[in-house]
Amino acid sequence: MNLGLFVLRVVVGLLIAGHGVQKVSFHLGGQGLEGGTREFRGDGFRGGWITALAAGAGQIGSGLLLAAGLLTPLAATGAIGVMTVALTVKRPHGLWVQNDGYEYPLVLVVTAAALAATGPGAWSADHAIGLTPYPLWWSGVALAAGVGSGLLTRLVLHRRSPADPPVEPAARPGTV
């Protein structure tokens, strides 16, 4: 089991971190911070370069922590948060990734939640410094905080598309 958790943590953590590196640099096929900014603006987000930098840093930090098995519930929360935002962006395209769907972000959310539930295993920094085992309720906290922060980020930073119809204000009771 420890070998399986180690492989899962390292592969998923490094992929998440690598995705963050792409957002903020020219490494790993990235388009630099300008490219990350364009990507977020193209997806309808406010904030310019600071949004791209925050997302990239969140992915790099949570991914590296997951890979190391260090502060695993916190790492899982960060990964779940950034991947929840990605999932909301991809949701209109359906599930499957070949249609630019949300399949991949969903797999990463579930994997991070599973790692929060199982813990990082014996071959981890958490175990080496005596932080494990984490109580099971930490997995619920990681999932709720991660999904909640991702949805809040989407709500606060996402602009309405000009193609979206305007939202009519709700009538107050007693008015015509």
C-alpha cells in the first residue's frame, strides 16, 4: 500500500505542479505569465496576471506538497480548489477530455480527496516528521474547503460572457 500511495502522490502531485509551472513560465511548454494571463482572460476571469500567478503558485505549491506527502490535507485542499475552478471552466463542454471537458480536473479532485482520506502513507514527509495518521475528518474538511474555495474563486473572479443574456432583477414582493 505504501508503494501505491507513493506512486500516486508523486505522479499526481508533479502533474499538478507542472501545470502550475506552465501558467507562470516558459518551462514545460508554458507560454509564460503573459500566456497564463491570456488563458485566464480567455476563460472569462478578471485579475489579469495576478490571477494567473495565484493559480500557478497554488498549483505548484499544492502539487509539490502532495508529491512530498507534506501537510497532506492542506495540499489536497489546494489541489481540490484549483482543480474545482478548472472543472467549472470545462463543465460546459461535457465530461470527456477529447471535447475539452472536465474529466481530467475531476480525476485530480477525486485523487486529492482520496489522498486526504487515506493519508500519504509511510513513505512521506508527514510520516517522517510524525504528523500521520491524520484523523479521517480531515478528508471532509479538505474536500469541503477545496470545493468551496474553488467555487468562491469562480464566483468572485469570473465575468459574465457578453453572449450571456442579462439577468433580470427579481421583483420585490408587493411591486408590479
